[in-house]
Amino acid sequence: MSVSVGIDRIGFYTPGLYLDMAELATARGEDPNKYLIGIGQSQQAVIPPTQDVVTMAANAASQILTAETKQEVAMVLFGTESGIDNSKATAVYLAHLLDLPSNTRAIELKQACYGATAGLQLAADYVRVHPTAKVLVIGADVARYGLRTPGEVTQGGGAVAMLVTADPQILALAPTSSYHTEDVMDFWRPTYRTEALVDGKYSTNVYLDFFKTVWADYQQQTQQTIADFDAFVFHLPFTKMGRKGLRQILPEARPEQQVTLKAAFEASQEDNRHVGNLYTGSLYLSFLSLLRHGQMNAGQRIGFFSYGSGAEGEFFSGILQNDFQKGFDETALSTLLANRRRVTVSEYEAIYRAQLSNDARDVQLAVGEESARYYLAGRQNQQRQYRIK
Ligand code: CAA
């Protein structure tokens, strides 16, 4: 008998500061509608030096773990492309901060924005073989391009944490998925750089080409068509990107289904529009946004398009489960987003420059405004100093 496996719980964290995109547009001499409509972003998370991918992941994961479920976490798969060490895995720091049992495997996965999807699929395969195990999958990143670059409007950051189990509350993953890898230089970050290098226009074309390829392959493998889907969620580096993805396949749907799919897309882009790019976490924030803002029902099929520059694309699907609304903490999420403080463009630029320096000096960070449970206090003897409130 095959076991139903998938996402049992989802948590999300983004820091308590944001930048208004109309204000950024004005400061950069652009028409605000270019950012608000052309790119499709209204706000962008601003990441203070006291948060990194480890602390953001801990703040997201602590929402979905109880003392009891922590004991059952067999593995932590941490997808990130903005890791803090070239050797030691962020997952090991995270397992320690969360006080997970020491008989847990803890590994970091990297393939640009695709890392969390790799984690999700590997976790699902693991649970299919070990149905009593739970796997913690993380997508956490700081999307950082550089002040006054075309990518600046597509920055952001945060973490999504998912618990992958048998008999999941939220989404049962279908076993078939379609994936595609090609060596492409559309976006990359050499080890000597803190900001990504990107061939922006080219990257958007590669994204759309990869979606075309994996969607066609998925349909061929499963004999499903667009009529079998109730919603599609996309990796959203900026919300217009997913809108373009959906437009590519919408003509395959009947007119009344087009209306439903468009409404689902609007719901799925709502939170991303206010947080910006999360790289590895973006697809899963979009899924969470769909669950929070959409009119979804148990039994419906959702298609997922994951894209990681460089490049890897994957299309897979899952069926919403009866208790999907119990799998995330709506009050915590709406409070988190509602309580953020708006920063001015000059404050944002100062925070951008105040990140932990890329050298060996001891640093003590000002933690005055930091309200998160897990935060970074500085660096001592070349070791990051993590703290728990
Ligand atoms: N009102 C309304 N719309 C306007 C406008 C106005 N006043 N002015 C311009 N626009 C529209 C343009 O028509 C354009 O729309 P279309 O794409 O539909 O044609 C849109 O605004 C953007 O305008 P430009 O193409 O001129 O923008 P740009 O050259 O400044 O750069 C970008 C846009 C290439 C996306 C850039 O922000 C970038 O490089 N971003 C980072 C790379 C990225 O996110 N790539 C995505 C695919 S790769 C990936 O997905 C992995 C990842 O996470 C990085």
C-alpha cells in the first residue's frame, strides 16, 4: 500500500522592517508604476544585520515544531543560496538552536532558488521509505543585488519551514514530477561576492523556457492537462514573473477555468508582493499565500513550478488535504506582516551597508530593535554569536 506523503505544517518568518516600492521608485528616478505594476512589487523586506538565514529559519521553524515533534525530526534539509559558511551547514546551526535530537541528519542544499524543492522531494522520498520519520525542510535566503541596480527592486528575504510527514495535514504530494537541468549563466554569485551577478532579461526568458519544458513533460508523463488543476503556484522572484508564467499556459484552459486560475494567482502573489524575493522560499511563500488568501478546498490539485537559476526547473503537484487550514498559524502570520515597521530609503541604504563585514574582525551588533526570538548578536573569534530570547 502506498503511503500519502507531503507537507504537514508550514511556518514563515520575515524580519520586522520593510521598504515601500513607490518610495524606492521615486528615489531612483523611476515611475512608481514600473515597480508596482511592471515588476509587481509593493513592499520589500529589509534584513537587519541581526538576522541571517539561520536565525530566520529558526524563527520560521519554531512556529511549526512542538517539544514532541522535535523528537521525531529525523533530518533537516536546509535549502539556501545565501549561506554563511562554505563548509559547515546552516542546518547544523539550526538543529542546535532548535534543540533537535542529536540523532538528526543536518545538511545544506544549494542550487540557487531550487534548493528547498530539492529538500522537499528528497524529504518526501525519505518519508516514503521511513513513514514514521518527520523531515524539516527549510528555504531561507537574503535576496541582495546591490543599490541602484536593476535587480534592487527584486530584493527581499525571509524563511519558510515545512514539516514533511506521512499522512500530511496540508498537501499530499503526487509521486510524479518533471525536472530539467541545463548549464546556463543567468544568475550566479562567485564566492568572492556578497551580491549576485545577473543577466536579468535573459534570466526571465530562461525561467519561462524551463516552465514550458517541464510543464509539457509533466503532461506527457501523467496524461493530465490544465483541466486537472485548480491553481498553479510559481517561484516568484517578483510577482510579474509568475504572472508571465501563468499567461503562457492560460490559453490551454476553458474560459471559466481561466477566471478561477487567475483568481488563485492573485491570492498566491499577495504575500510575495509585500515581502519580495525569498529565493529558495519564494515558491512556498506563494503556496502559503494561496492558502491564506485564496478560496481553496480540500481535494483540489495545485501545480508547483520551481526554478533555480543556473539552472534547474521542476514541475510537480499535490492534493490539498481536509485539515490544510490547521497546518499554519494564520494569527501569527498576519501579526508578523502587520507589525513590520516601514523604513525610509536612506534608512534602508544604511541597513544595507551595515551587514556583518566579510572579514575576520570581532563585531558586536546593536540588537536594540530586534524583537525576534532568534537573532544574531555579532561575531567573536570568527564564530557567529547566535542568541535566543
Ligand atoms: N508602468 C507600468 N509598467 C512599466 C512601467 C510603467 N511606468 N515602466 C516599465 N514597465 C514595465 C515594463 O514594460 C516591463 O514589463 P514586461 O516585463 O511585462 O515587459 C517591466 O515593467 C520591467 O521593466 P524593464 O524590463 O525595463 O525592467 P528592468 O530592465 O529594470 O529589469 C528585471 C527588470 C530584469 C526583472 C530586473 O529587475 C532584474 O534583473 N531582476 C533580478 C533577476 C530576476 O529576478 N530574474 C528572474 C528570473 S531568474 C529567477 O527567477 C531566480 C531568482 O530568483 C533570481
